[in-house]
Amino acid sequence: MSLRLDAHQHFWRYRPAEFGWIDGRMPGLQRDHLPADLQPHLQRAGFDGCIAVQARTQEEETDFLLDLAAQTPWVQAVVGWTDLRAADLVARLERRQGSRHLRGFRHPVQDEADP
């Protein structure tokens, strides 16, 4: 049986200082967005679950999403963040090895300087 998944879902506990890209033009985003908020929408649309994707470039973001996935059966997987340019990348990846829900990392570049 195949699952029907929302492949890119963000969750957060809103703190203005941590989400500087959310400004006054985005009042709908200026609040917590957690699995309980999403579940009725997924059910109405006929989805079985989702994949949680990082919204902040912090190691704690990956931990937060993995905790949510561990507590929420229909959060099927996590795409987290780690600094893929870090000198200790191997150690960072090894620390995450064996995580039940972690499926990968992404490194958004839109806020980085263009060399």
C-alpha cells in the first residue's frame, strides 16, 4: 500500500527573532504551526501524513522536527538541516546516523552571499 504524503511541510514555534523572514505582510505565519494545526487539513484532503522540512538553519531545528516525528505517527520523515560546509561534517552526520525519521538534509542558499 502506498501512502499519500504532503512532501514539504514546515512546523515551528513562532519566535520573531528566529524567523526574521516573516514580516508584517505575513500575519498568518506569525504564530505556532504544529502537527495538530495541520492534521485536519491533511485528513480533508485525503493525505495519510507528511514530510517535515526544516525552516531554520540551526541544528536545533532538526532535533525539534525529529521530536515532533517521534510523537506524531503521521509525520513520516524529516528533512533537517546541518552545516554541510562544516569542518566536522562527518561527525555531524555520524551523530544523526540511525535516526528513524531522518531522510536527509537541505542547505538553503538564498540568504548566503553570492560569491
